[in-house]
Amino acid sequence: MKKLHKLVLASCLASSMVTVACGAGVETASQQTPQTETPATPPATTQTSAPPAQTTAATEPASQPAKPKLPNSIVYTIDGMENVQVKENQTYKTLPDGDDLMLDVYLPEDAVKEKTYPTVIIVHGRGRNPVNLKSRGQYITWGQLIAKSGMAAVTFNYRLSTFDRTAESYEDIKDLVSYVRQHADSLQIDKDRMAIITYSASGAAGLYMPLKERPPFIKAMVSYYNWLDLEHMREFTEPADFDKLNEFAPITQLQREPQKIAPMLVVKAGKDSEQINTSIDNFMKTAKEKQANVQLLEHPDGDHGFDFENDNDTSREIIKQTVEFLKEHLLEK
């Protein structure tokens, strides 16, 4: 597997390499040069089940972001990403009440009509404007960044409310994936090379298909500060209902033939809620025990939503490494 640079990766692979346990030992990247105005941000940390062979950080720092043009833009940018092509507001599903659920497709700036592109499905979390979260600055700029990096990205709206309605969210996500694959040529999407990235509350619904069904066209998964188990819902849910809900928990599906899942990157925010971080720790412990292909990146001082909330070098480096992970598994060698 190609190594990502600047950060030591957490790799729970089905191999004999077991010296530092996922969920236990921590390796840190080389200290970056601090900015003159403020102290340097603590580096991102990783955990690994592979031998602790730390990569050497490159001498140049991660690219500094331009001033955000949209509220809630992610804090890492690359030149020209605002110039990518966008196909906006295409309906992929009409609900029984008549409401349309829409998607946007982000393509490289130089995309040509005859070509399709490996695609990242961006599954939004909750937000203050649940009607049109695909147009939130966070997801627009993730789409732009991915497209500028040579891939396509799909943002979309779906029904995301409370955990007890996870099945409803999953149906929308499943229908979205079916739609974009059925219309792959017109959307310029490579239907056989796709990845999914989920944020916050979307983990249970968004990761259900790639973890349970393991479709061959899903080449990678990324989880940003997700609930990865649903134990916090047990006390609020009737036992029979909890059993149905818990079927969607990523940790439940991980335990079923874990060596067969697509490569997965889990991103943790050190200052996130105890519930979320406990769920991530439990998931990583299971990944280690089951020798699943799961890697962990941790922002020690990151808040929930650090990719747009915390404008510092560690946030930028983790976003950059996320894009490198996606490129590694989606782009042709």
C-alpha cells in the first residue's frame, strides 16, 4: 500500500505486523515550523498496528488557504479549485410529499464530455439548514477540492434527522448511489470507481452500504468525526427498536468478514464529544482485533467540524492527507 506522507498512518491490516495496537500506541508527525504570529498547532497523531516506521515530514508546510469565499469553507485550499466545473441541482429522487432531492456534481476544470471520473460521494451531517445542506460552504469546498485533485465529487440533500430515522436516511443514500451509477455517462462519473466520505451524524446511514454489502465499485471509505457505534441510544430506545437501529451501527457491520471491507480512513477530533470519541475508540479497537483495513488520523486539539472550524496547520494537513488517501484508492496507477 502506498504510504501517505507527513503523518504516520494507522493500519489494521490482515498481516503479522502487530507492534503498536490501533487504539493504543500513538505516533506523532515531525514538528512543523510554527507561524510567526501564533504558536504552532500540535501535530495530527495516528495509531498503527504496523511497525512504527515514521515517515519524514517534507520541509515545505501544507499550502496556506486563501481567504474563504463562503461561510463554513474548509480551511485547506489549492489554487484554482473555485474554477472546477459544477453540474447543479439535478433531481435524483422525488419524495411522496412531492419534494425533490437534488444533487450537484463537481468535475475537474479541464473535464471533457467523453470522459468519466472516479467519484467521491459526500454525505453531509446535520446542520441548521437541513433543507439544502449540499450548498453549505463546507461541502461545496470539499467538492471543489476533490474535483481540483482530479476526481469527481457528488454532494446531495437527503433526509437526515434523528437516529431513530436512520433507515429513511439510508434509503435516500442508496437511491442516490443507484441514480448516479445509472446516469454515470451523462454525469461523467466512473460507476466502477467510487468512494464515500461521511461527516458527523451521517456515519450510520452513509457507511451502511459499503460496510454491509461491500459492493465492488466502492474502493474506499472516509469517516469524519462520526458516531461509529450507537450505544448512546440504548437508554433512549426500546430493546426491540434498539436492535433494529443497532443494525446500522458501523461497528456492527465491521464485525462481519472485516478483512473484506474496502480500505477505510477514520478521522477523529480530540476535543469532540465523549460519546463520539468513545464510539471511534471502540470501532478502532474492533478493527485492530479483526485485522480490518482501517487507518486512523487524529487532530489532538480539533473540535467537531475542525475541517472548517479550526484554521490551523493540523486541520489543513489532515484534509490534505484525506485527499491523498482518496487519490491513492481511486485514481488509476
